[in-house]
Amino acid sequence: MGSIAQGSDQRAVFFFDIDNCLYAKSKNVHDHMARLINKYFVTHLDVPAEDATRLHEQYYKDYGLAIEGLSRFHQIDPMDFNREVDDALPLDDLLSPDLELRQWLESFDKTSVKMWLFTNAHVTHGKRVVKLLGIEDLFEGITYCDYRERPLVPKPIPAMFQKAEREAGCTSATKIYFVDDSWLNCKRAFERGWTNTVHIIEPHWPSEPLEEACKYQIGSLKELHKLFPELLKKEATAD
């Protein structure tokens, strides 16, 4: 899996968010992460647990990830945060190779579409997740929020979408597809002109606000096949 595409490539690009997108929320990765983030706030900001939760939620809402607020207002080193939160997650206990997911991803026709990871996590977390799921070799690259950079560049700010387009080798003629579980990320992508943006909203997991973020909403990743059959191998379309 590379990081920057080289040469002229006329294929479409499909950007896949990673967390709560390539695996179900029922895996509880988010819950473990929320606990570690709140613990980090309490420990490093010396605030009560209720204030930690409030700040965590506020920074996520305002900036797309908690570490952006911590870095911006509290001079926290994002790499230190990454070591104590993302890299400290017990992912080996939560995720395992997903053969069904792998087979589903393999049904995309790689001669017509480039599969690309697009995450707000640092590269260590993103690569760790797809390796545990057993699908890392099915993507041609990854665009991630580099925690070593200042300022941080996460979704949904325009610079992050520009970065993804550049690293995946997109041109003005490239047809772009995108799936994410974040309402705000999908809204900003759609506003940017990524008209094939898909918001994944799992059943029984409430999503706010009620306004639709983009043209497409799905309850399961597998519904992408029905939305975009033009991206599939012929044998997959016939199934």
C-alpha cells in the first residue's frame, strides 16, 4: 500500500473511511476510544470527568477530532495523544480478519476504480486496523491526518480533501466516490463536489442532525454494490 500515486491514471477513486465504516460500531472500538480520550483529558488537563466528556464532544463537533482542540488550546503533543489513545486501543481483542468483507472488497473492478483509505487517524492506527481486518493489500494507498504536522489537517476542512485528491492522483476529470460514517465529513465532501458521497448510518445508531448530509444514505457497507454497480467486476454484477 503506497501513499502517493504516480503517473497518469484515468480510473475513478473510491475513498473509504476506516473507523466505524470498514467495521461495525458493534465492535465497540469507539467506546474504548472514548474512554481513553476522556482519561487523557482528565489526566493531562486536570479536569473532572464530566468536563472531560464535554470538552471531548465539543472538540470533536467543532474540529472533527478531539486532538485538534487539545493541540489548539492546550499545547498537547498529538503524537503523545496518539500513543496513549489510538495506539493503546486493545484492537487485537476487538478486530479480526473479516473474510466476508475481504470478498466484498475484492468484487470491485480494480481496472476501473482505485481503492483508497481516507482517515482522520494517524497512519499507525489506520494501518493497524486494516491489517487486523485482513484487507490492507486491497487498497492502493492511505491519506491520514499526520499528527506530526502543525497545524493538524483533518476532515472536514477543505485542505484534507485536497490532500486526499492529491495523494490519490485525482485530476479534474477523476470520478470520486466516498463513504464515511461522519455526517459532517459527508456534508463537506458533498459540498466540495464529491457528488457520489455516501453516509453510512447503521440501524439502531441514531444520527444527528436529521438533515441529510449528501445524496446517498445506507445502513450497511454492502449496499454500495447496488448504488454503484458500474464499479464491480462483471461476475459480481451478475450475482
